[in-house]
Amino acid sequence: MKFLDLQMLLLLWVLPLLLGLFYHAGRQRRQGLARFAAIGLHPRLAASVSPARRRFKAGLLLAALATAVLAAARPAWNPVETVVERRGRDLVFMLDVSRSMLAEDLPPNRLERAKLAILDCLEQLEGDRVGLVVFAGTAVVKCPLTLDYGFFRLALEEVAAGSISRGGSLIGDALRTTLAEVFDDRQKEYKDIILITDGEDQDSFPVEAAAEAGSRGIRLLAVGLGDEGQGSRIPVTDDQGRRDFMKYRGQEVWSRLDGDTLRQMANATPGGRYLNVATGAIDLGEVYRTLVAGAQKRDLESRTIERYDEKFQIFAALALLLLCIELGLGERRKAENQKMNVEH
């Protein structure tokens, strides 16, 4: 026998507390009768109530509570060994953390909207391994491929525009870092990269890097964020907390979405897609369901576990039966016994 939710057994500590309360209540009743009833009337008042029945009802109530707690602890037995296989794909999120991602054409800004979209996508995953690479002037692997989604969330929460010390935006170099440090060449299938960026690049040859990824069987899903027309200014805050906008040689810098580059990158990989979000809504969960969930998967993990037959229903039914008996059982003596006790 095994309890699948052992923490529920801690509720058994309520039983001695209730037992103490029953004892205290009985003592209070006896003291009340002795204090307020005349000596001659005391036997008559007490004759109608059976102490044995009262104790039995209290015992039934305690037993019902105990069996209810056991049911909540999910008792189970008859273990059977079962082989569980986990299938999925390798999915890497490449997230642009350059200063241009602070532009507010997607409120509150492009970067925060991207992080929220990734978290939404994470809720839809079906056994896939996930990784996280952030980049600006250089690239850093924040989370290698893993099935631990909790660790991935922690890594994503730490991401900010200052995560990379070197400024700029080198998408091609970041993609080559991902190919070298995250993926391996033993399996040339079942791999996807979701690139989230505004597409601005400083001559890092991103299309050529995407073609290299495509030659290794990796599919690129490029998500373009930002206004592709007028663009948006990049807010900055000085040491005194004053807000301004980034300037270069006295002129305000406007960040625009470079959709053409991202489209060429996606087309350079097998089955690649360019998703022009621009300043609209990002639904990476839908992207995953449409483009990733239905794609071919491989075995990622196989292990043998013991499955138990849960029998909480037996204990729940017993608790209900005990409660019904307790409710149907009165505390008063039978009429004949009451008469004999009064006459005596």
C-alpha cells in the first residue's frame, strides 16, 4: 500500500484536537448541570441522555474524519511496472536583447512582450526539450536544451536589455553560436529555432548563417517585432532617473523592423517561416500548435515507473457511511430505560 499524497496525512493531527474538544464539552455540560439544576432534578435531566451513545457518536465522527483524511491522501496498491516514453523536438528560443528591443511600439516594449509570448508558448509544450539563447553584440546560452521547464522559466526571468554587455545586434553570429553550443550533429532532424528580433543586424551575414542551419536540418521560425515603416524611438534613463531617447551624433535613433532579412533567413531553412508580428499581437502558443506540435518527433526519454491502482473511493465511501450512521443515531435513551432511571 502506498499513499500518493502523503502531506494530507498531516491532517490526522486534527483528531486528538477534536478528542480534546469533545472531552472539554462533556465536562462543561456536567459542570453546567451541577451548577444550575436543583439537586433533586439533576437525575431527571440526565436520565434522557445516554453518555454511551454520546461517546459512540463522537467516536463515529472521529472515525469518519480519519477515513476522509486517508481518502484525501490517495491510498493505492497493486503496483504495475509501466514504460513511459517521452517524445518531442528540440526547440531553441533565440531572443534579441539589444537596446532596440526597448522600443515601445509594442507596449510595454518589444522585449517584455517577447518574454511573455515565450512563457505562453511554454505552457503549450508537449514533451519538447527547450533552450534559450540571448544575443546583442555577442550571444550567450542562458539555458541549454532541457526538459526542466522550471529552470527555463528562471533563466528567462533574468533576461533584460542589459543581459549582454556588448551592444549592437549580430544575428548571424548569434545563430552560429547556437549551432555550435546548443545543437549537435548526431541527429539532423526534429530541431527548430524560434528567433525573436526586430531584424536589425550589423553585417554579421545572418542569411548565410541561416543557410548553414538549414544544411544541418534545422528549421528557423523568425518572429519580427516592431514598426516596419516609421519605426520607434529607443527610450533611455540616466543615473538620475530622467527619461530620454537614444541619440547618435545628436540625432534620435529610430528602430525599424527589418522584415526582408528575417524573411530571407527563414526561407534558407527547410520548412522555415517568417512571422511578421510587427506591432500586433504575439501568440507563440498558436505558432507552436500550428507549426511545431504536429511535426515529427523523436524519442527523448524512456523510463520505467510503477503505477498504482488508487483506492481512495473505498475510504471516501466508508467515511460517508460513518457520517450517515452518526447523523441517524440519537443521544437519548429509549423510553423504557428513561422511565426506569427516573423511577429509580
